[in-house]
Amino acid sequence: MPKPKAQPDPAPSVRPEVSPTPVSYPPYRAPSHSAAKRSGPSLVSLALLVTVPAVFAAAALRPR
């Protein structure tokens, strides 16, 4: 069985030239927040409003 001949590597392609005109990018704009600011008490205040009375009730009703 004859051996296949090794093919030479292809010649490297010519490098593209640098564009003579500078590339301009659009100005950076931070994405706007679509959700409006919440009104009323914060989530921490609401959590404490629920948790603190429950803790006091559990301490008061605990069997002695």
C-alpha cells in the first residue's frame, strides 16, 4: 500500500491593513432603572414590624 504524500502547509494569508479612519463608538449610557422608587416603609421596617411582636408573644406565652 503506497504512503500518502505529505502536503505542505498553506502559506499564511496577508494581514489586513489597519483602517485609516478611527472607529467611533456610541457614548456609554448606564441602563435606566425601570422600577420606580418604592414609597412607604422599607422592607427592614416591615420585617421588624412583624417579627418583634411575635418574639415578645412567644416569650410571654412560654410555659414557666
